[in-house]
Amino acid sequence: MSEHNPFIVNKYFRLMRSIILFIVLFFPCCLVFPQSASTYQGGINGDLNLRAIGSLNPSSAGAVSFDNRYEGVQGSPRLFDTLFASLMLPRGDEKYIQFLSDLDIVNNNVLFLHPRTGVLMELSSDNIKELIISTDRGDIIFRTTGEISFEKTMKEDKFYQVLKDSPNQFIKVPDKLFIQAEYKGPYTIDRRFDEYRPENKYFIEGPGGVFYQVQLTRRSLIKLFPGKKEIISRNFARAGKKSTEEELENLVVSLLEEF
């Protein structure tokens, strides 16, 4: 009979063996592919993963936190932040040079536009005897502290503004303090910006051409000029307590002119 034909039986067994081999090889792939695909499924698992990452402590090795609170720098090291027509007398020379300039009072340099090339350049205070800057408020005369003597030695050769010339010369040394941002850590004042903060110092020429530091106050001037107590007190009382720094500068100038 045909069902006992050896050729048919062998063919049947070869077919079954191929089917079994295919199942054995294909079945592990069915287990692997769904697991890989689940990692990339839609928004659910992806969103959960992001939440898990976001919940990590910023100091842990698994995540890095970027601090974007810093707000930059307020102010600049320059005195005017603009360029004015100026005349500069180099040290050891007798002729003034004309150009547009400003002062970098932190680094003690003159910033100027080269008259021919128009390139912004800088020159150290060590090379300058006098600088006259023509501002919208008039001409301002600057000289350098290396040319005069102070009660307490000045560490740097800085620019000073002549508020009143001799006798009893009255000068202002403009400066700016660089104050760093302070907002990191548990005990900070939460200042999120660096700042150039103005800090002016005033000096009056005393006996022997020595300059003494003063404050723009009645007490400070009386200490330097004890014999002028009455006139100093009277003028400060007339000025009042709400005077601006510029008004106090003018008050001291007028007092010194009376002495």
C-alpha cells in the first residue's frame, strides 16, 4: 500500500524535522524583539524614564544640574563708558596729543582711539603726566598720583581728578571695586551678578605738599582744619543732610577757597 511506501515516509520525516528546527530557531527571537521594542514605545515609558532621571539628586553621579542663575556683569571698569575729545600730555614731553579717550580706572589705563587708524588702544598711567577730557559738563583735568606725596603711600600710580588746584589742592581718586556674584551655597546673599561698584577717595593738600585723605563730612574737615570749625559747621548746616556727592564736592571747594 502507498502509505507504507518508504520514499513517502522519509519525505514526511524530513518535513517534520525542518518544521521543528524552524520553531527552535525562531522562538528565541520572539522573546528578544518584544523586549527591545518596549524600550522605545510611545510616550509612556519615555516620560517615566525622564521623571526618574529628573528625580535624581544633582550631586549624584547619574545627573548633572546646570545653574543658570548668573545674571552677568553690572557696570564696567571705565569711568565714563564713552569716548570724549581729549588732550594728553605724555610724561617727559611738552606737547599735548589730541584724540578721543576714556579712563579705565580699575587697570589705570587711558583708552583712546588711534587718530590715524581708529583702533581702540590703551596706555598705562605711568606714561601720562596730564589728561584733559572735555565732557558735556566741561573740561576735567586728570593727573597721576605718582607725581605727588601722600600721608599714606599709594600702592598704584592711579589717575586723580583735580577738583581745586593749589593752594589747598583738593583731588578725587576715582576707583571701582569688583564685587563677585555670591549665590552658591546655603549661606549667601543671593547676589547673582558681578559688579563694578564706584568708590571715590578724596584728598586735600596739607603742609609741605602732602595729601591727606578726607571724607566729605563736617567732622573730617574739622579734623584737618581745626581752626576753621565755625565756618565749616556753618556751611554744612546750610547744605543740609540730603546733599549729593557732587554737591558736597562743590561745598568743599567753596570752603577751601575761603580759607
